[in-house]
Amino acid sequence: MYFLLAVVCAGLTLLAGTSRLTRGKYGLNVGTPEIKSINSLAFGPEGILFIGDSKSAVIFAVDTKDAVANDQVTTVEIKNIDQKIAALLGTTPENITIQDIAVNPVSKSVYCAVQSGDGTPVLFKIEGDKIVPVSTKNIPFSSLALNNVPSEGAKDKRGTSMRVSAISDIGFADGKVLVSGLSGQEFSSTFRSIPFPFTDKQDQAMLEIYHAAHGKYETLAPIRTFTTADINGKKYLVASYTCTPLVLFPLDELKAGSHVKGRTVAEMGSGNSPVDMVTMKKGSESFLMMANSARPVFKVKYKSIEAYQGSLTTPVEENFATAGVDFVSLPVTNVVQLDKLDDTRMILLQRRSNGSLDLWTSSERFL
Amino acid sequence: MLIRSCELHGLIFFIVLLQSCDTKKSVNKTFVIRKDQKAVGISFPLKYTEGIPPDSVFAFAEVRLLSKNKSVAILGDYSIVNQTVLFTPLIPFTHGLSYEILVKGKQIDTFEIPKNHSSRAPALLGIFPSADTLPENLLKVYLHFSHPMREGQSARYVTLLKNNSDTIKGAFLDLQPELWNPDRTILTLWLDPGRIKRDLIPNKLLGAPLKKNGSYQIVISKDWTDASGNSLSRSFTKTFTTIIRDSLSPDPDLWKISLPEKRTSNALKIDFHEPLDHSLLQETLTVKNQKGETISGKWQILDEEKVCLFSPDQNWISANYILRIETKLEDLAGNNLNRPFDKDITKKENKKKLGDFAEISFQVKD
């Protein structure tokens, strides 16, 4: 019912907004999206920002109107960014959480989703050392509700919905919005590939993804974070499960209703959860960079992934902490968010050892 | 200092009230506007900005946090209604903090958002599974709260203890975003699946978070606050012991169905002989008549999630009925009707796959 209400409200707002304005590019209409939470951000074409709203189970596409190409990329360096954002919001750092960051690939501005302790979401744009709020009132937007059958959600005695779920990551590749979602009831994930502009048809590919471990056990495996990459001339989804193994799926095999088994190419150690992944490039070599909850940032050469044609089919030696493709741990720990500024540089949000939460730009030397 | 707080449900009502009953008094004071226990805005008299043209007020008025450190103007929207300036910050003002209103950089007034009263303290209503004997490969724990809680905090406030003393680090998966229902009153915690899945490195190195024949406690700290900033009324502890792993799918053929009598609305009783997932039980069972129509009625989960009762809204008639079960229904270890949590693919399976539903027929007799 909640989801339905959100959709109805969004629809009404849309209608109200469209009476005076024509349907815009990418099927966006001017109005005020009812965004209840911002868990995940990803940029699409021409400054279109996709917002993953777990609370209403909706993906919003909003036009940031920030689509002027920037060839003079300035590096970002903001120390104690949580304190600065908290001050702008009239509160203290412990009352806010930075949910995600995303770099606009056209303008190279950094966008940052913040949530206050009471759950109110706020979107910011970082221009140099300035942090400015991004208004989501009267903007061109469209939305897509992820749950097709919202009325079937179970209710408890107080009438509140018991459906527990979250959008774990979103991305954009080949004209499609890719969304990984976790269910809090069944141990499973759904992976949706949604054509953009959004249509009424909602021809989403929904997948059940399995985790084949060492040729012996097979389990469902929720995806926590992902990126896309070209490997041997073929497009792949490079994903990491909640239990850290790194897996590959050919993008063209991800079809509606299919049950897909990922090829596990590496296990990245224990007691850790992947946070963010990006694909970087230097010269002819490309790299997968992966931030982790309890590990440093990992760097994996795509060349090694290409060369590693096996799947982890043999039991892992007990003494080894990791298995599969080789990777390097960078001397950067406690990275809580990560995105790509350009081919060779990343924007990192890092909790430093002195407790300061800093947003900074990495140099080429990490590659 | 002029402070008055007004318990209202939104700006519109606030303005209506101002106009109808309290216009003269209210324009002399700073009001805190509240909605759902949150301080969502303030209003202050336009005369605070005397000498400034109304269309320039927003350029000269500021609301800041009262702080020893240098504070900045808080982001938000200003508007002028009835000789009153309304300021709505991007996020509600924080309970326990004080703020100041400045015009042309000079302090004109201050206001405080007091801490919420403990009578409104949130409580933990239940922890599921509710049994005190659980399999060592327990996969999920559900926490049910009375109020919407602050998100992203479970790693800090939920602890798994062994023998009331040793904290088991990394027992729960640190998942961001966390898994909440839309109201933020139900949270799912997963025991680290990498440690439960057999043969993965975390499983090999650290073992499963729980071991059989152990005594464990899940402790929820009272320091956890709800979305309005109120701490839990008290800490909560669930104590349980562990038994051997459960690697078997629930099997409806083994369930016991106790039939009701016709011309009564007595409950149909289904005994699973094992606890099943509390949340999935709420939505995976349906009773249908011969025509395939769903019988409306109430479901109850009893006996530590081992039993379900279905009481129909209309009396039973002498006829055949079908209990339809969605096969995604899981036991406490994540084994569903179609597959165990981790399937040994080297072993051949004899069991036939059920599809999306399993069905049990029963007859209410004369």
C-alpha cells in the first residue's frame, strides 16, 4: 500500500506538473518527486541522475541540468565533510549519514546523498570546496516503481507493511538502468535491467542469481554492489555478493526470468562486505577498484580476470585468506564511498585514522 | 528569550490557527512548528526585520545553530505569511540543540528544541524467531519496534554474546543500506551468510557464527534512538541455545492439519512440527475453495512459529478446500520448500521440484 501510495502521489504530482508543460526529453515531466530516501545514486546520459529510493521501492530519474562538458576537471578535497554538511543542516555530524556519492561523468561535479537521523533525505552537489543543496522541487523527472504487486505485502497487527527490502546498488549501461535489490525475508536478490527512458511496460529482466562454490555447494547469492566492464571484447556485469566473492555475468545472458549462475573469479576474504566498485583505465590496461567495509581498497587487473578462465571449482586451501584472481590491497583503508572522476582518478570518501571524514581525489599512482 | 512551542500538524494548520485565534499575540513571538514530534520549522514576527523591504528579508535573515564554534546559515526555505516569517529547514531541527535567528548578522532571538520526553520512548516489541532453541545455521533475525527507528545503527547497537560474556564479532552482516520495512519499524539482520555457507573462505577461517550446544544472547542496547531522537525504554536481551544444523527443506507432507467443523468459523490449525520464518508465514499461506477463490479470514502465528491458525470470516461449509503454500516459505536456516539453503550439488536429488506453489487438499465433512 505504501508503494502504491508513493506511486499514486508521484503520479498526481506528475499530472499537476504536466498541465502547463509538455513531455520532455527522456520522458521526463516537470514536477516534485516524492523521494522518501536516497540510498543509491548513478548518472545516466546528459546529466540525468538516477536515485534509488529503498523506502518507496522506486527509481527516480531526475534532470540535474548539469550537462555541460568539463574538460578542466578540478580535484575535490574537503576535510571533515560530515561536519560541514551537518552545519549547513543545523545539526551535528552524528545526526547525518552520507548514503552515496556519484560523479556526473559530463560535468565532473560530485553529487552526495545525505540522510538525517529522522530519515529525511537531502541531495548535495559539490563544486570545488562549496557544498550546495540540489532542489528536487519542480524539476524534470520520471519514476519507476520496483514492486509490481504492492498490495500483496503482508501487514502486521498494527497494519504496517512487513515487507523488508532495500536497493543495494544502481548503475547505468547500454541504455539500461541496472538495479540490485535485497530482500529481508527470503535470502535472495533481484537484479533488474530496466530500459531507459522508463516505459509503461516495465519490461524488467528479473534474475535469480546463484552462487556456485567450489563445485560442491550452491546457494542463492544477493548482490551488494556491481560495475560493468569489457572483458575480451564482451560486456560483463562484475558483481560482488554480500559474502564478498567477485563474480562475472555476461550482460547479454541477463534475460527476464532467467536463473543465472555467476562465475566466481575471486574470494576476497572474510568478515568483510563490499561497498563500491568502479572500473578504471590507464593506457591500454583497465582495473577494477573495490572499496570494502573491513578491508583496504582492492585493485584487480582486468587482464588477470581475462586470463582466469576457470571458476573456483576446487576447495580453497585453508591457509589462504583469498582465492582466485590476484589482487592488490592499496594503502587506503576505511573508504566508505567510491566513484570514478575520470579514467585514472577516483573520488573517495574516507574515514581517516584521526576520525575525520574526508572527501578527496586519488591520483594516477594508484593504477 | 521568547519561546513558545506549538503542537500542530503542518504549516497550513499552523497558519489557519494563527489567523483565526491568536494573530495579535503570535506575531510577537518565535514559534516552533511541530509535525509528528519533529520540529519542522519556525515562525518569527516580520517586525524582527524592521527596516528591510519584505522582498529582501530572505537576503538578510538567517537561522544558525547556537554553537561555540563558528556556525553557518542553515539551509532552508523562507516565506512571509501574515506579518510572520516562516523558515523551513531542509531537515527538522535537532532535539536537544539551540538555535539563533539573526538579521543583518545581529542576533534577534534564540530558541531551543528540547529533548523528547521518555514517555514516548520506543520499545522493542519482539524478536523473531521467538523460540529459545535455534539451529546453529540460523540465518535471519527480525527486530520489531514500536516506533520508526534511526537507520544505519544496528552494527553499533546489536550484539551477539556467547555465554553472556564473549562478544562474537562480525556475527551479523554489516549491510548498508540496512533491510527495513517502509515504516522503519521492522529490521532484518542476517547472520553473516559467508560464514554459514559451507566451504567459503569466511566459513573455513572463522566458522559459522553460532555453534551447536551453545548458549547465546542477542542484546539490543537502549542507546539506539528512534527517528525522533528518543532512546529505547530499556535494553533487551534474547537468550537462546543452539542445536544441530537444519539442512532440510520444510515438507508440507509432514504437516498436521486439524480440521474445523462445518457451520462454524473455528480455526483451521496447521502444525509444521518445526518453527518457520515469522515474516514469510504472514504472506505465503492462502486457503482457497474448490473454485480456486481465496477464502477471507485471519491468520495467527502461534507456538513459536510452529503453528498457524486460520479463522475464516464466513462459516466453513461441507466442501473441499485447498491450503496453498508459496514455496518461497523458509525455515529458520533459509531452507525453502524447493531447495535447502546450501545445496550439495554433488548429491543427486530425488525430490521433485514444486514450482511456485505447493498445495494440500482438505475436506470439511458433514
